[in-house]
Amino acid sequence: MEGESNDYDYGGYLFSDKATLSTKPIVVEAPAGKIIKKLEWLDKSTGQVLRLLSGFTPGKSKYTSADGLKDTLSGTKLKVTSRNNSNYGGVYYWDRWSVGSAANWYGEHWRAGGGRVSKTDSIGCDDNVPTETFGGKALPRYPGCTDPYLEADIPRSQAFYINDPTDPLNDLWIKDGAISVTDVTVANVVVDDSTEIPDVHGTTGTSDPSTVGGQVANVESINKITIYFQQTFNNDTYHRDWSSPGAKQVWYFSKFYADFNSFTYRYKDKVLRATFADGVSGLEITGNTCVAPGGTTQLTATLTKVDGSIWPLKKHDKLTWTSSAPSIMTVNDSGLVSSVATSGTATITAHFVDQAQTLNEQDTFDMTVGTGCTCIDYGGDNPGNENPEQPGGSGQCTWIIGTPTQSSLMRQSDMEPDANGVIRADNRDSEKFDVLQGIPTSESLYINATSDNYLFKQEWAKMSGKTTYNCTVQVKYSRTWTVPGPPRCSETGCVPGPPVQKADTQSKTYTFQMYRDYSYWMINNLEVYVINRAEMSNYALPHEKVTMTPTGYTPPSLDSTHNEAVNNHVNPANTRAITYTPPILRGGLNQPPAIPNDTDLLKSMAESNTDQSKVNNDMVNFNGTTIMSPNVTLKDGPTPTNIPNPTKISRDVLYKANNMISNTLLNKANTIGTGTIFYELLPNNVNGGADVQFPINGINTVTVHTPTVNYSNASDDKEHN
């Protein structure tokens, strides 16, 4: 085969990273005076016939490399797994510049410190993060962004092994060169949150708690695989303040363990066997040379093809029979001769013409109307001959869909709303009072909260399995052989007759199995939560609690279909009818031929007559975008994407003004503010939970302080001075 240098042999098998391999040009030459009748692949270890060589045409005396006769062989696809690979650990840096840097927003936003990121700055992320003050300016303490497309290079340090418990070579080590680079996937990604990772400042740290592993991003080589991962930069656990006012750096560590899956393709040793024939075609009439007056006798026209096969014919749509003297004797389209006169001679002609096979063969046979033992019709070539029936076979396959297993998972979630809130004096952006210092009764407050516009959890499962085809083919074999024939007698005496042909049919039932792989994606879990309301509580608020309902808020839409039953996802193809006409089997004197074993040939025909299964995924449509497509495909369902990460709501969504402070309230300093945001679960969830609520962070205190004026008055009490 035309493999590659990194393919290799082991135990009678060739392992390759290619699903198909082409043979080198096949060179074969027939012996002198012969032609090539058949080229077929044999199993090297068992000698069983696997199938005929594709593209071969019988009748040539030789094939050279210039003829370009090649065949394409398909390998057996085997899953391989490399377990527990780990990277050295990585660090992503963010920088906030000083309050004097006009080119860097005067420190009001952060810049990502380079590397493979999808978020390059914190604009739009840092509106509601805690602040710290430098030079009279409130600067965001950390970036606050979520980046789902960070990248981590994971050197593959562990070997690939066959991962198929049903295969006899399960757990066999496979060399790197035989691993398909294009089929690499990642599974069982685990965040290492205990190993200390060095940074550029000479210190160390561990993976950020927000770190979540993702799918394969790039495969540079089978030894260097890059995966996506996600982090939310919402802390400054690891940071350094620079000397310039407001300048600061924060960084976030990550380290992973991961399994990698791919495929190798196994090719079994095969031998190409050539069968030769004489290379000539012809037609020969056999039968009695005499027909009795008023009698009949049967003739047979035996056709020999260039491939050496022999076909005894009586009636055939390409065969014509004629008589040179129809007034003496006639012959019908089945080769049956009937006498018309009581004496005389005629020449019977058989003519076989088939343009498609380039056959044009003819023979003549002289016959006489007479009497005697030679004019008795024995029904064949010679007295007592038996002619074989036409062989044939047919069959069909029925299928059973095997139970699938989860071969990989896609998980993604964001169930932290990052909710923040404030209570301040009306009107927003032009507050008359600083509520931290004090606000009188009979004044009004506004409350304001921000959070993610939705929350979600997803788990997509890739379901993989096999469809088993149980096939049954009934084949009728036609056999011929010879036995000693009766003597030939005439008026002058008897002489030994030639051997007589015997014929019979033998039926054989073949049963075998074949398989078709399938895979599709199914929803294990789907939950999307939208904002229902928010509440804030404080001593200064009316009745100490105010509820905000969303205004100008458009919740996301969710549509899904889910079905657990594999029959709703996999539609196996029906095997087209299997038809097979074996050659007539020929034996020797007193030696009926043995019935061959055509299992491999019939299985190859069934494989060719069976298409791949049609499959379809569950369906997920989020905000008008197809996340998991239910479209019908062959063999493997399309890989879904992830639900996108949420964004922050605008500050007007959860906002309520004119909350009057009751004039009956006593002065009270630093009253605590608390809050809760409520999310409700959307319909069309799959295996979802219930409505959820979260605390609103960062709510400030309020001091109620109403000034008191004391008008004092004392009478003049002279008498007691």
C-alpha cells in the first residue's frame, strides 16, 4: 500500500492515521497462452476470500504499472485515548495605567496584557465592579470581564492506547504517527487548583476559582494540543501596585489535566490471488446425432467465455437455434429437435451473440432422422446426461440499533449574576444629598441595581453507538460431475459409452453480521433564567423595602426539543437486495464438487449495498440562533455550539426613584442596605431546576439625619435672684 513513513506494522496489522489507503499500481502477468480471469483479496492468515479487486476487468494477459490498476482499502476505525495530560500552568495579566495616562483612559479601564484573548480591554465590563480612589478619581479595582476563549497549550505527555473494550487489541499502545490529527477531541478537563504556578514577579499562585475548561481550539501537532478555557477576572487576589498613581497589575493563574481522544485505522494483512484461464471463447453443440421418426431429442449449446467459465445453455435470450431443413426436422428456442419426416438429414445451428461481452460464437451439428438405440432421447449431450440448473442466490439484512453511550460532553454555565446596587438621594446624577453623610426625612431616594441579563446552565452529550445488521442469504449452487456412462450400441454391436454428466443443486444458508457507527448530540441539561424582579431593604425606604420590576428589559428566547429514545435520533439505512449468481461447480469422475464458503464475498456485497445511517440531534434555539441543529445528516450529527455568555443590563432596567423617607423616622446613622435579585426559569428547559435568587452586593449605608432647631425661652424670676 502507498502508506506513509510513520505508518507501522504490528502483529500482522498496519496502523495508520488515514481512513483509506491506496495500493501501489498492481502488476500481474498471465502465463503464456493464458488470460487473467480473476483478481481477489484473501485474508493472509485464514486464506478466506474477502472481495474481488475493484476496477478489474477480466480477459487481459497482463497488467503493468502503466495501466494504473489500483485499489482503495478501508481501515477499521478504532478510538484511542491519551489520559491525564497536564500543562505547566499559565498566567493572564491585566494592566491599569495611571490617572495621568490619557492614552489609557486615565486609569478608568483595564487592558489585557497580551496573549490569546478575546477580550482586550475592560470597557463594558467594569461599570459595576468595586472601585478604589487615586488622585480623586474612582478607578475599577479589577477588570470584571469574562473571557470564554482563552487558550492553554497542553503538551501531550501520555501515550495513546486503543479504547474499545469490545476489541481484542484494547489497551494496545499506538505510535504517534498512526494517530489522526484531524480527529482530536478533549474530554475530562479538570482544573488543577492546588499546584503552585510561578509568575513574572517571582511569586506563585493557584488556578483562579472561575476557571472552566472547554473544547479543542487547535492541534499544532499530536504532541501539542491547545484547548479553550474561560475565566472571569473579578478579583485582585494576585496584584501589584506600581509607583504611578492608580497604576496596577492583576493576574490570574490556570492549570489543567485533560484526556485526549482520536482515532487510528487498522489494516489487516491481505494477499492478492490471480486466477488464469485459456483466454478463448467458443460454442459447442452436444446431444444425440439421431432423432427417431415422430420423436424429439434435446440439444445443449455449451458456451465457454474468455475467463474460462463454462455455461451449458438450452434457452437464453442471446441464443438462437435454427434448422437447415425444417421439412425434415425443426428445433425450438430451447434446443429441442422434433422430426417432421420419416427420414432425411439436417444441420442444426446455434448462435450466441452478446455485444456487451464481445461474444459472437456459433456452432453447427449434423443430425439424421432414423431408428435404433442411438435415436432414443436421453435428454442431454449423451444418453443419460443431466444438465445443471441455473444457480443463484438472494438475501436481505435486518437491523437493530445498539444502545448508545456518552462519548463526550460539552458543559458551560454562568449562574453568578454579579449583581450590585446603590441607594442614593434623588435625582440620579444630580443628587442633593450624600446619603453616607446624612439625608433628612421627607426627602426621596432612588434605588438602582445591575446584573447579568440572564443566567444559564448547559450540558450537551455526544451519544455514540453502532447499528448491527443481521444478514441472511440463501444460495443455490449448481453442481456437475461425471459417472461411467452406458455402452453405445448400434446394429453392428455395442462399444463403451463416454462418461455421463450428472447434476444436482445444493442450497446453503449464510448468516453474518455487519455494523454501522452513528453519533448524535442530546441535551442532558438546559436551564435559562431571566430577571423577574429585585428588592432592596433599608431603614430609610418606604416600609423599609422597595421592589423593582424590569423596565425596557427584553429577556432571551429559548426553544428546544429533546427526546431520550435513540429511535428518534437514528434512522438506519435498509440494505438493498443482495443477489448473487455463483458459477456452476464442476467435479471429476465420481467426484461431486465441494460447496465453497462465500461468507466474505456476500458480506462485502452487503456492505456495498448498505448506506450510512441518517441521524439528527436534539434542538436548541437561543435568541433566534441555532445552538444545536436538528437537521438530518449522515452518520454523525453536527457539533453544537455553546450558549453565549450574558451581558450586563443597562442601569435603567432595575431603577426606581421618588422613594420618600417617612417624616416619622428618627435619626439613625449608617443603616445597612440589603437586596435580592430574583430570576425565573424559562419554559423549554430540559431537566431544569427551579427559580433562583441571589444577594445584591455593594449596597451602601444610609444615614437619616433631620436637623432640630431649639427655640429656648426663660422668664425673669427677680424675686428669687
